[in-house]
Amino acid sequence: MANIILVGAQLGDEGKGKVIDVLTERADVVVRTQGGSNAGHTVFVGPQKYVLHLIPSGILRGKTQCVIGNGVVVDPVALVREIQDLERLGVRVNGNLRISEKAHMVLPYHRELDACAEKLKGKQSIGTTRRGIGPAYADKISRTGLRMLDLLRRDWPLRLREQVRASNRLLRALGGKPVSLAPIEAEYRRAARRLRPLIVDTVQLLHDALDEGKQMLFEGAQGSYLDIDHGTYPYVTSSNTTAGGACTGSGVPPNRIDKVIGVMKAYTTRVGGGPLPTEDATIADLLHGMGREFGATTGRARRCGWFDAVVTRQAARINGIDEIAVTNLDGLDTLSEIKVCTHYALAGRRLDRVPADLDQLAACKPVYRVFPGWSKDTSTARRWNDLPRNARAYLKALAQLSGAHLAMVSVGPARDQTILP
Ligand code: GDP
Ligand code: IMO
Ligand code: MG
């Protein structure tokens, strides 16, 4: 184990929470570095299900130090709610969680602006999680955002008032509902009381941990194709979800990173709008019929398609993925044939990359290689050789097509449903 960045290699919900939980057994520090409560990372500990939105999944292992880095946008009220939910389930959250003083805050007007922007886009709406993520990052980039440290300052009410005024002007212009200052002030003051001891200089904390030789795990949120630069713009989220984001979002430099792991499902899913070239009703009906592929944050049915190796290959390049973890293999157990998109065909020509122009991407036809299924339950497999031969061949092909080493296979949501080939 070393310092590892873990990213989603597809479009989010790849099973990062499950893989992080498995890897956390040997990590000292788990760090979130981008995104916010738009993330929903599911972890099962025995029969107990946890869905983490802002808090690193390492929190479920008592001794792990969890850090919400400077690159995350934090809704303090949602964070306190998440802490309380965990505490109700017997998870201790205190000294083991630290939040960057530099992390920007999500405020109620961000959520309102998010909803408003989506409404105005009509049919072209992104299908955001409505957690206010885009508007919060917009304020950060516009240099008008409020940071966690502002919550602790004496002049916080003044700063908040200024921002509420500005945002309400914008909301009115967009036909949205203005927000009221007083309840926000009161609610955020309550959250500040709970969070005050947790808000620190996390850059210092992380560098002290590096000096002590501690092992770090950077928990990516969303997926590579939701990246603001590299994703299917504008159907993306507002942060860098790819490996570089882990460094800027934590203050840990690239030369302290030892390995990048890309998590990918054995098929593809997407929640919200935007292109999904391999989308397929057969596989969607199959998975939804099993009660699978409903969003962990919004409960929306996820769109489903075949594995797209064009996407994972490009993700491997952009992130520098050394190893892949393939999850949800068991979702394909009952299929007699399984398709994998190896490349696209565009106007009769072969295309090996995802075009930036969405009209071009829409014109791309996925070219499939068909694999024989294994028609056998894989969820009880615990070793590589327990897997049916066809499943092993399928997994090897995914790794080869993606251009990275296969390091982990997941055959169920539980910790022990994990195979290290
Ligand atoms: P994340 O956002 O990447 O952490 O993924 P989500 O938690 O949103 O969605 C992944 C879903 O798949 C969750 O319900 C997990 O419990 C579940 N899961 C993860 N790996 C496996 C697996 O190998 N098999 C099955 N059946 N479910 C899995
Ligand atoms: P995890 O970490 C899947 C999607 C939304 C929408 C787009 C923009 O659980 O993998 P946003 O609210 O971020 O402005 O929405 O991004 N999205 C996700 N899809 N998993 C996620 O996180 C996502 N976070 C955002 O559905 O299409
Ligand atoms: Mg998720």
C-alpha cells in the first residue's frame, strides 16, 4: 500500500465506496478532494448499509483519519445531518474527521440557483442532483464564494448578508425564489457550533501525515466523464473528477502519489442527461428488474448500457490509471451474450476516442465485440479460480482493452465479495 488516488473511470457510481472501504483496511488517512453532497457512496458493513455523501468512506473504520479537502464544496447543514445519521448508527465522528478551512460552502441560494438553471434549460437540462454544486463552484471561481473559515468569523453575518443580496438579485432575474437571510443565518450558526472543532488547515495536517509516513487514500467522487474539462461537457459536474483534482483539492503534490486506481463497472451506467453511446434497454431492464441501479443520492433510475472500452481507455490515459477494479460483475451473471464496445464508427471511419463535440458523439456508432456469458452465479466466488472461465476471459478483455492491470474484482456489495486476481 502507498498513497493512492482512486477515481471513477466511467460516469459515476462505479462502486467507489465499496472499493474504498476494502482498501481502507490498510490506509491511515482517507481524503475527499472534490465534489460535494452530489456524491453518494454506498458501503455495506455486514448487513448495515451506509450511504456517504460528504464524509470519506473511511469513517466506518474507527481508526482512520478522514479529511474533507479544500477542493470539496461543503454544505455545512447537510454535513451535520450526515454526521448525526452516522452517529445514530453507532459510528463515532469527531477527532477522526477534519474539514478544510479553505473548502467553499454550499448555501441555500446555490440550491435554488441550481434548480432555476435546470428549469431554464428545459429539455437540455443536465439532470443535476440539485445539491447546489454548480452554483457553489461558480461563486468560487468568480471569487465571491464563502469558505468554511468564514463561518467561524465574527463578521460572518455581514458576509452572508452581502452574498444573499447578490444571489437574490440573480434569482429574481432568473425567475427563481429569493431566499431569506434570517433562517439561513440561524441554521448555519447551529451547524458552525458542531463543526467548529473540525475546521482546520488540512494542508498542514496532510503534510504532517506524509512526513510521518502515513498511507493516504484519495477518494474520488463522480467519474472521469463527468469531469468539467474531460467529460461530456456540458453534461458534467463542476469539478475535476480526474486524478489531477486530487492534488489541487488536497494540497498534496503529484510526486507524493504512488498509484492511481480506476474503478469501473462491468457495464456502464449514467444518471441524468447527456450521451451514453452504449445505452441498451435489455441490460437496463435486467438490472432494474433486479432492483439495482437506482441513484444513491437522488433515487433516480440510472441509465444502463454495455461496457464502453473507448471511455475506460481514455480515462486510463487522463488519470494515469495503473490498476483497475471491476465491480458489479455479478450483474451480468444471467446473460447468454455480453457486448463490449471496442471502438466507435463515425462516418465509416474507426474512432478510438470520445469526441468533444456532442453532435459528433451522437453520430458515433459503438462497434461491439460479443462475449459468451457464463450463466452462473458469481456472487459467491472469493478467488480468481472460483470464477467461471468465460467471466475470467471477459475480465481480462476489459483490462486489456482499457490498458491497465486488473487488480480487483467485486461480485457483490459486501466487503468479502471481493477477489484479488
Ligand atoms: P459510488 O458512487 O461509486 O460509490 O457507487 P454507488 O454506491 O453510488 O453505486 C454502486 C452500487 O453498487 C451500490 O449500491 C453498491 O452497494 C453496489 N455495488 C458495488 N459493487 C458491487 C458489486 O460488485 N456487486 C453488486 N451487486 N453491487 C455492488
Ligand atoms: P458519485 O460520487 C453519478 C451527475 C448528475 C448530473 C451531473 C451534474 O456517487 O459517483 P451535479 O449535481 O454534480 O451538478 O450534477 O453529474 N452526478 C453524478 N452521477 N454519480 C455521482 O457521484 C454524481 N454526481 C453528480 O446526475 O448528471
Ligand atoms: Mg454514487
